[in-house]
Amino acid sequence: MSSQLVRDRNGHSGFTLIELVVVVGLISIVMAILVLGVRAASDAFSLRRAATIVMSETRRAASSAVAEAVDYTVEFKLSSPYGITVYRQTAVQRTFAGQEWPLSVTIPSAGTTVPSCTTPGNASNACVTFKPLGYAVAGGTVQLRSRK
């Protein structure tokens, strides 16, 4: 294409309709690619954030059990709304659901081998209890999954 602008009879210059359509089309393709990239990055960030919450709260519960010489329990909610709750003996200390828990991250029961809750919590959820000596009553794995 020529880099010179089209001139009409009066000497005014401008662009042709085809040139404008091509430029708008290219801009829309680039924007679509950017939006898809941002969505994928957002999902990955949400999954990483949920994993960080689980790891830090589990470690905090273990160290608090030793420091305070009482049982701490971390409950993993395996149904909507997903999240975790930390108990000091039977009193709720912290809950990570709703605003704090990324909405695009689930905790599937199929990928979780942590035992079911007895006390406190719901029996359909999974719990890890830390004793005052710092060990967990039973171990296991918790799988986090992005809904997308």
C-alpha cells in the first residue's frame, strides 16, 4: 500500500474505507487475544492464591497448637461455598470463604485424602487436627482445582 493519503478534488486528504476496516479488524483481533491471556492469568493467580492460603493457615495452625498447647483444626469445605475454617479447640478462629477465597477455585472431594471431620465441623468436610506437640492426628492430601 502506498503511504500517501488519498486526496479528493478540493485537496483534502483522508483514508479509504477499506483501510479503516482493516485497521479496526486488526485492533479487534489483538484485543481478543489480550482478553483471553488476561483471563488465563487470572485463573492461575486465583489457584496460586488459594494454595497459599491453605499452606499458610495449615502451618499457622500447627505452630499455634504448639505455642498455645491446645488442639487446632483446619477444616476444608468440600462443597460450595468452598474455603477453609481454622478452629482453636472448638471455637472458630478464622474463616476463608466468600471474599477471601477465590471463587474460581474448588476443593474436590475426589482429590482429597484428608479424613472426614468429627469435631468440630461438618462430617461431609475434611479436617486436619494438630495436637499440642505439633503433629497432625492424620495426614493426607488436599487438591485444589480451578473451575475453568
